[in-house]
Amino acid sequence: MNPLDQKRTLLISPEKIQKRVLEMGKEISGKYTDKDPIFIGVLNGSFMFMADLLRSISIDCEMDFIKVRSYVGKKSSGTIQLIKDISADVTNRHVILVEDIIDSGHTIQFLMERVNSASPKSVSIATFLIKPDMAKIDFAVDFIGFEIPPEFVVGYGLDYDQKLRHLNGVYSIESDTVV
Ligand code: IMP
Ligand code: MG
């Protein structure tokens, strides 16, 4: 079935998202004053969150992107591929990894290892969404937008087979339509 035709239920409205992202930006700005952090957005999923979050940052900062692939359709492929590495030199810098969603934690674990190998001063994580199943993570997630049930969600950057990223709310796809 075409994913655009699947039944979707609104989980987080655009208004709620904007309010929460603004709060996160304020919190991060407060904690990183005079630290000149570098935000690293994880492509493609974080592009919309990154854009909104960065516009709510009120301190000096820089940004870069990294691109990985872990999902095919609705399933984690298990192996993470690095498609585009960071371009900035993050040695001795305060890094904030910006993710769309943490599910099993495999992807963020991989990203932490990659960033840590570049000897940053600190690394923290800002994720828009988190699902409860985090068994594989042995580090703290510092900034969390929303905790959501273990459902597959789309919109606000999140995709189903590369589609539906453009929606400005978050929707869950009905489990009976899961393929
Ligand atoms: P993890 O490695 O299982 O934590 O999955 C993280 C990555 O899988 C995220 O960066 C997303 O790109 C993707 N992902 C996980 N859950 C969802 C979802 O519900 N909708 C869309 N993408 C998801
Ligand atoms: Mg993705």
C-alpha cells in the first residue's frame, strides 16, 4: 500500500511541537552560555527539528551534519552505515548531537562512538523523540522533546520509506497496516 494512503493518527500537534522545541532551545542556551557549542544534526530525520531548534538558540553556536542509515521501511536494519561524516573539527569542542528519534539506541550509540573518537570536550544528546525501548544505551540522553509509545511515527522530519517527512505534526501509522 502507498504509505501516503495509510491511516495516520495525530500524536503531537504542530503547536505542541513548536512550544516544546522553544523550551528546549532555551534550556540548551542556558546550559551552554559561553561554551560555543557545535550542534551536529543527524540527517535526514533531524532536518526540521534542527532548523527549529537552532532558531530558538540565543547563544553563539555552530552547526554541522552527519548522515547515517539504519532503517529500511519500518525495520532497523541492525547495521548502521555512515553515509556522510562530520566536516567540522570537533576536537576540544562542546558537541550536541541532534537526533529525530531514539528507538533501540543503536544509531545514537554509533554516533556517540564516532564523535567521541574525535576527542570533543563534551558530548550531549538532544533528541526530538524517544521510545521507551532503550536497552542498548549506557549513557544519558540530556535533552528530550517527547517520550512516545513504541509505535512507528512519521512527520516533522521522520519518514516511512523516505515519505511523509514534510508533515508538520507527528503521526503514528496504524499497526494493522504495518508491513
Ligand atoms: P534506533 O537505532 O533503533 O534507535 O533508531 C534510530 C533511527 O531509526 C532514527 O534516527 C530514525 O531515523 C529511525 N526511526 C526509529 N523509529 C522510527 C519511527 O518511528 N519513525 C521513523 N523513523 C524511525
Ligand atoms: Mg530515519
